[in-house]
Amino acid sequence: MAQQLVGTGLNVGRHEGTVRGRVRYIGKPADVVKLMRDPEVTSTVVLTQGGAVTFAGAILPKRPIGLITIEGAPESHLGIVSREFSIPAVMSVQLTSDDGIARVGANGLTTAEYVQHVVAALNDKLVELDCEDPETGRVYLI
């Protein structure tokens, strides 16, 4: 199956090999509840905006196959918890194509347009996470 590198980010913890799953964006509490009840949660790559455990933290005990965040760092609470559960995670993902959309606004925060761009590019897509490099995680469309 052909792969296309779609993004890179901070690798939370080194994992040998790759994992594949369908991306599901969680942006509100109802998304979390729905995903927690989904029998396919263990084959899901969770996509969330931030590195806080507010939404994604509740899902990690269900053992999703992977995690991608738009913001955050491996030292964040979500990064620490994903390491504890041995879940491959790519944080602060940067897409290979930004289509001219600014990631950071004048206020220093991630723009809503960039979040929407990442969600549109990844949500409901089949991806492969490569977290073998100790520093950089890679996201491939498959």
C-alpha cells in the first residue's frame, strides 16, 4: 500500500515498528463519550487539539492504537500518560502542506483555521504512525 507523508511532530516515546488506524477527532466531551463506547477504539488513532488530558486522557485506558495532537509537547500531562500506556503519540503535528494557513495567530495561539485544516486533512483517514525516531514522529496517509 502506498504511503504519503502528511505530517511530522514531536515523538512522545520511541516505539519499534509502526501502527495503523483510522483517525477520529475529539473536539468536545460528546466525542469522547462516543469514542469510549465504540468497540473499534483500540484500532483508532485519536486526534485532539491540545496536550492536556481534558479530553484524550479519558480515552487512553481504552488503549487506542495511537494519538496525534495539534498542540502540546511530550512533557505535557497527555504526553506523560500516553507513555505510561505505551501508546505511540505524535504531538504538535505539522502538516507537510499548510495551504498558506497560518499555524499561529498574532496572539501567539494556534489559529482555528489551522486546527480545522489539520482536522480536514486527517479525520476519518487511515494513517500510519512511525515513532521509531527518538525525536520526530511521522504521520503517513495509507
